[in-house]
Amino acid sequence: MHHADGVPWVERAARRLVHGGCAPVVVVVGARAAEAAALVPPSLVPPTDVVEAAGWSEGMGASLRAGLVALATRAPLPDAVLVALVDTPGMTVGVVRRVAAAVELGPSVLARAAFDGVPGHPVLLGRDHWDGVRAAATGDAGARGYLSARPVTLIECADVGSGADVDTRAALVAVPPIVAP
């Protein structure tokens, strides 16, 4: 739950989304939900909402559905949602800003970060796609199947971050230190 520098991963991700201009920010928690929720700083402005994903053990799909449901109750509805993973510590504020800027394409946007041409996270899902993504998000695939069947704008971000997905301690050692908040 903590990066090598001692900052909790969920805090790091939430701060980067806030500093990258995302609002509202919704953090979806599952396993050890109360413990993870307590790591989200209450001092973030704008405040960050924490939502628990029912059925989180099913995989990433349950988390994605929970986040989309939470956003669907917002007024006004956002044009798009930027979906980020907590285990991609190379997602810098620069990556967030660059991908989020594609919101100017409107509620039909489908865009994602690419690192040296390889699609990665975060992913920007326009509101027109939320119902379809929710229906397709099952198991541990998240939005993968939905996105693979549609044209997605790739936004190159290798110059401002990394798309490395860190699932093991060995991989964590290979991620360069991150200076940005």
C-alpha cells in the first residue's frame, strides 16, 4: 500500500489527479476498504470521495462499475471520466493533464495514455460510453474489451511519465523515483 518513499499509493494517485485538474475525484476501494480509505488525505481540495466497490473480489470490473455509478449521480454530469490505476506510480501530473485535456473532444471521447506507442493508463471515457463500459466491465478486464472494439485516441506520454504497472516488489524497485507530487 506504500511506495518506496513512504507515501501511500492511493494518496499519491489521488493527489496527482487533483493537481492534474480532475474534479470531482472518486477513489474506489475494495480489499481492506476502511484502511485504504483512511489513506486518502481529507485536506485535498477539491475533496476526494471514497466509494467502496461491492463485489470487489471479482476484479477490476467491479471497481470500474462502482466509480461510474458514483459519477452518474453528479450534477452537472461530467463530460468524461479519467480512469487511473493506483499501481501505476509513473502516472505523473503531466500525464494526467495531457490525457484529461482530451475532454475538449466532448462526451463521445475515448482516449488513453500511450508510452512509446503502447496503450496504457490513464484512460479517458466520455459520458456517452459509460453505460456500455459498465455493461462490459466484468472480471479483471475493466474496460479492455469495450475499448478494443472502438477507435481510441492514443496520447503519447512517455516524455512526461511511465506506464509501468507495478504488481510485485521487484517491479517497484525498477520504477524510477518520482519527484512530482
